Amino acid sequence: MRFPPLLRRRGVLVAVTVVLTLALSGLGFRLWYAGPPGDASLEAGFARDMQAHHAQAVQMALIIRDRTTDRQVRTLAYDIATTQQQQIGQMYAWLDMWGLPQASLEPRMAWMRQGHQNMPGMGQQTAQMPGMATREQLKQLEQASGKEAETLFLRLMIPHHQGGVQMAQAAQGSGQPQVKRMASSILAAQQAEIELMRGMLAARGAAETSPPAAG
Amino acid sequence: MGKNAEGTLKERLSALQAEQRRAERRRRVVMISVSVVVAGGLAVAATAFVQADRAGRSLDAVQTINVSARNHTDKAVSYPQAPPVGGDHAPEWQNCGIYTKPLRNENVVHSQEHGAVWVAFRPGLPKEQLDILLKQAQGRDFVVLSPYTGLSAPVVLSSWGKQLKLDRADDPRLTAFLRANINGPGTPEPGASCSGGVGEPSV
């Protein structure tokens, strides 16, 4: 076999072989091990936006516990607040472990476009995430009491959970096992709670009318 | 053909070949030199670009202040910095959001303990500058935006133990500071809320 003049020297040939081998194995390693999710990844977007989404659910749950003495509603609110606050902590820790900032550079919900999800009702200034209550709705909840507050809480929390379900569905496409597991757990829990809350509304003789400004 | 003529031909041929080799060497030297100069130039330009980009977003100018006091108090607190970057604070935290009137230091410091960044601006900041701040604050949780009387720079960013003074709102370090310090590693109580406290933000 005749090499071009430059490669005739054995040293050069060895060097070229070594460089090519290193480059190929580096490429192979990159393909095999993807590393932690990046700043603009679906995982990071989910961890950031779901923290904010959950935080509002915790806020509403704590408000209703101050506004009613009904045992059933207070128990549900206790359950939502403790579960979702714990999940906020998990998602906070993921970002910390991935070496990513908690605050995003991207606008809200940009990560969901990666999941090919169409988000109806997105883009309102306060309700940027699906199902988020507006500031006015939160104020109404803070000022209501008794059965009126319970009904309002249920009517706000149902679309909030529906929004959470949509976000969780989008995150199920993640290749990170812990993200996928959390998304499935949120999906199952919130779907079940939506049914529970519908029953609670019916028991109060109230319709599940969508609050006007909810996304 | 005579012996003499043959010799001349051979000499001329080898002279021609030598000349060709020299030309080839020259060409190679020129090609290599040009390649080295071009590659070097590209490397220098890329490094300069990256460094200039980094310098624009660099957080080197951020002051780091060691804060040890974090007790709850109903009394007024005298803070060494204006706006403060942590310390003793009111039991109730300021709800994060956008405010049109100055806030009480003691409440906002409690929000800083929970991971908030206080974006304080000089009253009378030009509208286009204020719009930039509003846009940054609207899409983010854990930001308190408010005017602050007697501010030492047009815009001052303060989180627990960190402060950065800016001459302009369109300084790219604004985003960099927010990203680094909203619920950043210096947050004493990560996971604590920035709602459910006091104050009614306008947005």
C-alpha cells in the first residue's frame, strides 16, 4: 500500500491513528452518556415551571385552610400543600445537582414546545402557565369564607390541577428516569384529585363553572 | 544526437527539476505561513469575542457581603447597605412582585432570606429604562421591584449577601445577576415562599 508522502513516516501515521481513535471514542462516549440536562432542556424547564405552578397550589391550599372549618376541604388542602411542597423541594434539588440556576433565561413554558404540546389558554399576563389563578381570584379567595370559599377554592383548584396534568404529560417524554417518575406521579395524583374535587363540588350543589379568567 | 548535446539536455533537465522543487518548496512555505496566520488570526478574534462577551455579563463587580444576623424583630433595623442585603428583619415577608411605592426594608430583607432579588430603582428613572425592569420582573417569581429613595445608582440589585449597582437597566448583567441569585446558593431559606406575606403588588 502506498501512502501519500506526508504519511510515509511511521511517526506521523501513529499520531494520526491515535488522534482518530481518541476523537471516535470521545464521540462514542458523548453518544452513550448524555450528561445532566442542559439549561434549555425539557427537564430544566419542567423543574422550574412546575415549582412555580406547585407554589401557587400550596398558596391556595393554605388560604382555604384559614377560610373554612370544613374538615373534608381542610384535609384535601393539607394533602395538596404537603405533597406539592415536597415535590417543589425535589425539583429544586434536581436543578441544584444538574448545576443549573433556579431562574430561567427562557420565557415561561418554552420547554413545553419541545414536547409538541399545544397549550390552549397560555399567554395571559398573570396566568402564564396553564390553570394558574389570577391575582384577583386569589384575593377573592382570601376574602371569602365558609361554603363560598370552599366552592371558589374547588373551582380554582380543578383547572389548576388540569394545567398541572398537561405539564406532567409533556414531561413524560423525558429520558431522565426521576423526571419521568415524578411526572407520572403528579399525573396520577392530580387526575384522581380532580375527580375528588368534582364530587365535592357536586355535594355542595355547585356547578363546575370555569372561573372567567382561568387559563 | 552527439554526446555533448545529450549532456546539455541532462543538465538542463536537472536544472529544470531543481527549479521546480524550489518553486514547490516556496509554494509550500507560503501556503503553510498563510494557513498559520489565518488560523492564528481566527483564534485571536474568537478569543477576543468570547472575552468581550464574558466581560459584558461578568459578575465580577458584584459585592459579596457577609451577613450573619437574621433574627425576627418588630423594631426598625439600621442596615449598613442601602438597599440592605440581609440581616435582622420583620416577621412578615414582602410578597414578591412589582410595586410603585417604596417598601419597608425590614419586610423585603425577609423576602431576600427566602431567595428573592430586590430590584430597586431611582424614582424618576426614564420610562424606557423602567420598561426593561418591568419586563424582567413580570416573567419571574422571586423578584421584588420597587422605587427606592436616595439610591446610589440608577438601579441596584440586592439579594442576601450580594449587591450590584447598575447605571442602566439594559446592562446585560441584570439578567445574569437575576439568574445567579434568584433562589441562588446564598439563599438562607430555599423553598420558603414569596407570597402569603404582606403587600399587594400591582402586577
